[in-house]
Amino acid sequence: MYRRVAVVTDSTACLPAQLIDQLGIEVVQIQVKIGDHVDDESRIPVPELVSAMRANLPVATIPPDPGAFYWTYSDLVAQGVQAIVSVHVSSRLSETCSAARHAAAQVGVPVHVVDTHTCGMSIGYAVIAAAKAAEAGFGVEKVLEAAHHRYDRSTELIYVDTLEYLRRGGRIGAAAALVGSALSVKPLLTMADSQITPLDKAFGTDRALRKMLDIAVKRAGNSPVDIAVEHFDALEPATKLLRTLRRQVPHVRQFMLTQVSSAIGAHVGPGALGITVSPV
């Protein structure tokens, strides 16, 4: 089916490959650097990244080069699209939006670069909504509206076993105030003011996860929502969180369990868990 509007995102949206193909979403890859080796994050196996992090090897993320966006946009223009909506990770966490805007100025159709001010499946759900609007044949304003409706109302709840990886990557934001906490104090984080900020804390992992569940249930309320449980090298506890949410949140349109992208994992560290609550 011909689409007037194409939807592009970056790999921090954490979308499953099957959904990307089904909805015709174009994904530009963030790069991950381990020591001197740099590659698209999709080509770096998670076990390899986890092993490097546990071994304290230097790990960093690199935003896409403007050229990666340029060729993605150019291919879409060649397919006949009339506009592009490009939906990305918060500009306070990455220079991805800047690279996209640089490329957007060089292609022959309007490219609307959207800074979602968030990360993870809050981006993912916005991209899904935008892609479905584009698939239905709506124009660019409706596609942008669909994306904004989702990312602007979504909640990101993040548990990290340690703040050390966020500190190393310089993505710690206002949560830096928690760095000196005792090892037994586990932080709960969220996205606010376009950066990672403290939400709460608890003594021990079990209490922290119970708090995160309680907050997610309250944020979901009685209105229809989508809920994603995200993890990095923590499938078993993520599956347990999902089972509990299924029991406690009655008005969920769709649940999703997904491993976050390696670019996010490089900053939150092994054992990290997240819950995205996204009103529909």
C-alpha cells in the first residue's frame, strides 16, 4: 500500500523486528563501542556486551552519523513518500536528533524530526502509533499528532542494580545525587525534564521492584493502556514482573516483554528492568 508519510526512528525505540517489518518502520542504528571496536548495536550480541561491561572494558555509545539518516531519508524519497516523520530519543541523552536534523535539511521532502524527550518503549509506542496512522493513509499532521499523543503521556519507570554504568556514560542527570547511597539502597528512576531523574528508592531489590510495580499500577489507573516490561540481561525477573502486572492491571490493551537495545543497556547495565505505561 502506498503511503504518503514514512516513519523513521532510532534503535533505542526497542521495537521487535517483526513489528518493524509489519508496520514498515525504518530504524537507524545507534552505534556501540567496546574498547576499539565500533559497530551498529544490532550487530553486537547482548552476551558480548554484558561480558565486556562485567569485565570493566570501556563501553560507549555513538549517535548515528548524519549520513545514515540522509541515505535512509533519500531511499524513502525515491519510493515516492511526500513527508517523513522521524521520531527519536531525548536530545538530552543523545545527539541523535541533531544528526537527523542535519540530514533532514538535505533531502527533497519535508522531514519532521521529533524529540520525544524520553527513551525506550515510550518512543516505541509513539512510533507504532505514528506508523499505524501513516498506514491508514493520514497526512503528516495526523501522524505527528498520533506520535505526540503517546510519548507525551507515557511513563518510564527504571530500576538499575547500580548507578555506576549511568555515571560512566554521563547519562545520570539529576540521579547523580543518589550515587553516594549505600549499596543496599536501590534507586528507582524515571524520565523527567528530558533526562533520567530519581523517582524513589528502597532497601534491597525486592522492595524496589515492589515499589516500581505499585507505581506502575497507579499510573495505569482505570483507563486503557499499553504496558511494556523491558530488561537488560534480566529475562527471569522481567517475566515475573509481567505476570504480576497481568494480574493487577485490568485495562491493558496489549502487554509486551522486550529486551532493551544494546545502546540503552550500555548505560543502565546488566540486571536493569523497566516498565513503560502508555495510555492509548
